[in-house]
Amino acid sequence: MFIKEVEAELVKNSREESTIQVKVKTFKGVFICSAPSGKSKGKHEVQDYNPSGIRTSLKLTNIYLKEFKNKNIPLKEFNDLVKIENSMKNFEKENGILGGNIFYAIEGALLKAAAKERNVPLWKFISKKNKPSLPKLVGNAIGGGLHTRVKGKKPDFQEFLFLSKEGPVSKAVTKNILAYYDAKMRIRIRERKFKIDTNDENAIICSLTNQEILELMRDVAKRYKLEIGLDIAASSFYDEKKKFYDYKNKRFYRTADEQVEYVANLISEYGIKYVEDPFEEEDFISFKNLRALLKEIGVDSLIVGDDLTVTNLARLRRAFRVEAINAIIVKPNQIGSLVEVSKVMEFCKQNNITTIFSHRSGETLDNILADYAVGFGADYIKTGIMGRERLIKLRRLIDIEEDSTLDQQI
């Protein structure tokens, strides 16, 4: 693959923050990839950018990319990405950290160009050694936590989610949108001073308690034949010094053991299918205890690691070894390496761990996440429900679903 031009530049994400975009020009066209940015981040994630900031990363990136200009790059299959990653790591040793978002944008742009060079869609280029699949949808309908910047009360939990049970994708997208507007109407009835507004992920903002939201979500999900889920993001309200969870919407405190019992009761009472990060990011034991308690009472739900595992194979292995989780969030820029993502996915498939490819709260108009989810064979994709940065990924999923070559590979 001959690269004529390549450069990195700053663009704005959905929070109007600066992020990195890489543009590659070949004889087949121009290929662009931009990196999303997280707000609620695990402390074990790789650094987004150089410690001196995004502009230092931008400067270093353009120095690095000069090596690609007017050269043939041997990227004939996904595994060739190892050579690119090794060259980036060697550059970092001499010049300083680029950052996980830089790796994400460079790799994405090069993969798009390489797929075009082979005249195949990106998901197919990625899936050479995987069995591609159309993921089910996870959509953020109502928001709280760090994603919601409001004065006054807000839900302690970060995301209240609708999950599709089955395809087709186009029908699942429609159901989630209908459920979203149904939930908004019900909130308006319950909340006298309801002001129509949305948060970083275009989820509905309200001041209802966790339980009040779950009650209406359960009713809406039943109407549209959906399932419900939570991203508790417990690290965001865990008091490290006092060792308890500090709930603020309806003020009370819970120890780790009390949090286990509380979450188990919520799952059982509201029929919750999916619970992400119900405990702080170092508490593998509480994750394990929750799963054991759910097994004891005969409840089968997905207990999902995100801040706990940060798309890191070593932390995933640890979580699996102690039976802390049975599902994992996969965020490529969280680990800053698609090669590592492929290792995580391989481990999950070997050990029956459910995988969920996820967007970030600060998203861009790039739709590459959809190709990654299909190409790597993810079980779910978490993209949000509303907002153009979210819908563009869902639109790409629908396009992939309509690709006749997909049926030949599944």
C-alpha cells in the first residue's frame, strides 16, 4: 500500500473538546480516523496523550508520520499491524509518549486504507481469522454520574440502558429509539420540573432516584420486548479513604458487602440483564461475591468489567481467574492497541466471556467502531441511542447487515 500523504490534526469531539484525527491519502482515496475521548475512565487505562498534552502528541505524531510519506507500507492483513505498533513503540522510546488515542487514530486510518486496497469492507479485512457477527445493541437512555453535568440532583448510576434481544439491527435501532422517547414521556409525567435536556452521551437527564428510573425502564422494556441494564460506574462515587459508596441523590452510604446485597436485590427485583462496574475498580472480590450470590438465588445476568478490566489482558485474566465477571467492555483506545484488542477477544471467545464493544462519552463522527464490533465478532455494541455521533455508528451497522457478503461468512 503506497501512501502519498499522511497527517494528523486536531478536531472537536461531541463535548467540543480537542481530539486527534489522522488522514491517510493513497491511490485509492483519502481515509480518516478520529479518536474518541472518555470522561469516566479507569485509572489503569493507557494515557490518552503525551503527559505534556495533546499538542505535544500532535507534534510528535506528525514527526512520526513523515516516515510513511511516499512509501509502501506492508499492511496486507490485520496481523501486519504488529509491525506498525512496534515502530510506534520504538519511536516513543526515543521521542516520548504518543498516547493511546494516537495509536487508535493511526491504526484506524491505515486499516481503512488497507481494506480499500484489498477491495473489501473493513470488517471483512479484520475478520480474516475471526467469525464475524452482527452484535446486539446496548443503548444509553437515561444518564447520571460523571456523564451528567447538572446542578442539583441526578441519578448516582451513570447509565440506564436498553438492550436488544435479537436482530435485525434496523429493527433493534427503531425499538431503542421508541423506548427512549417513551421513557422521556414517563419521566416528564413523574417529574414536575422536568426540563428536556441530555448529557454527554445524549441520554436523558432527570433527578429521579435509581429505583424510580428502573421502575419505568422495566415497564418500557416490557412494552418493546427489550432488556434493561446499568452502568453503575461505582468508582465515581466510592470514597477511597472511608471505604464506602457515597450515594448523593438519596443520601446514604454503603459498605462493599452492603453494595453487593443492594445490587443483587436490584437485579432480582427489576430483572436486570446487564450490570457494568457495580464496584470500584480494584475490588475483584466484590464482583466475585455478587456473581456467587446471583448464582445462589438462581439469577443469570451479565456482570461486566470496564474500569475493572480496561481492555487489558492481564486484568481480564485476573478477573476470569477469580470468577469476577462473565462479560467485558472493549474500548480500543482504552488499551491503545488493536493487537491487544485481538488478544482480549481471543481470550474471551475461548472462555465464553461476553464481549461489548463500546463508544466513549466524547465521541466523533467516525463509524469505525461498527466495523470493529462485527469484524472481531463482538456479542454486543454499546453506542448510545440518540445523537449524530451515536447514530452514525448504528447506520454503519445497518449497512453492514445489508451487505450480502456477510451471510457468506457468518
